[in-house]
Amino acid sequence: MKKGLFIVLEGPDRCGKSTQAALLKSWLEELGCEVVVTREPGGTYLSEKIRRILLDPKSNIEPMTELFLYETSRIKHTLEKIIPALKAGKVIISDRYTLSTTAYQGYGRGLDLKTVETLNRIATLDLKPDLTIVFDIPDRVFAQREHLRNGRDRIEREPDIFRRRVNRAYKLLARRPGITRIDAGRPVGTIQADIRARVQKILSAKK
């Protein structure tokens, strides 16, 4: 592989991204790839500090302040972790990237979508993932998982109406060109097989 591969897993909370990222990492390593799993917000020392502020239930953060904190975390993450790994030919699997900001701060908080998209572009230096997978949760399954949430962090404590806006946003964003939609209401193994098939196509094209 002459250069790295950038894979992003997106979707609302409790859609199964973390489980699928771990399974995908194991499979790619079996294929001989060097894999880095990361997350947003987070991924670097400073970005993890910002993550703790953003998710702290005691933090009183206005929507626009929240947006800039996410973007500050993102540019540090992109510069320090993602770009160097890609240059080294590694596979990056990121739990969330710019689509999350569009869903949560744009649609969820009601911030201007053009402003969100502009800041996303600036914070990523126009870096685009090779593959963005949106985990689409059927409404019935989403409602069931909502009942299981315990509201540990600031975002999880948001009211149901906010979380429904975010889930609807992902359904809209999954229709964008270049975005891959995955039905996340199926068994774990079925979802993973679907993801691997899509990743394998990209790997084959890079050879």
C-alpha cells in the first residue's frame, strides 16, 4: 500500500461503532495492515483534554462555543495523528469525524449548516476520508436503545428531542454522495461482513 487509508465510522450514540471498529482493526491486521484506531473528540493529548470538557455534565457550554471546541480538537487530531499516520501508510479508523459535527451541532443544535461545513473544512485542511460509513439505526431499534441510555456524559443527558434530531440528521447525511450507509439494526457479524466487503474493494483498488 503506497499510502494510508482513512476510514470513518459515523452514527448516533449506541449504534455499535466501537464494536465494529475493533473487529475491523483485527481483520485488517490479519491482512498485514498497520492500523490506528482513534476517536473524536480526542485522539491526541490536547484533544482528549477538550473531550473531557465537552462531555463533563458540569460544563455549561453554548452551542457556538461547543462547535469551536470540537473544531479545535479536530485540527489538532488531524495534524498530529491522522495525517502522519496516513503518510506512513497506516490505516486510520476514526470513531466520528466531520459528519458528527454536522449532525450534532448543525442539525441537533440548530447552528447554521454553512458555518459548520466551513469550519469542518478548515479544521481538516480539506482532508477527506477514503470511506465514511454511517450506521443507520431503524427507528424501532433506536427507540429501544434510547431506553437503555443512562446519561453519563453531557451529550447523553440531552433531551430525547435533541437525540431524535441527530438520528434524523444521520439518515439525511447518509444520502450524500460518497457516503456509505450500513443498516445497524442487524447482527454484529452481518454488519462486520458488510463493512469488510466495502473496505476490501478500496484495498484492492489501491494495489
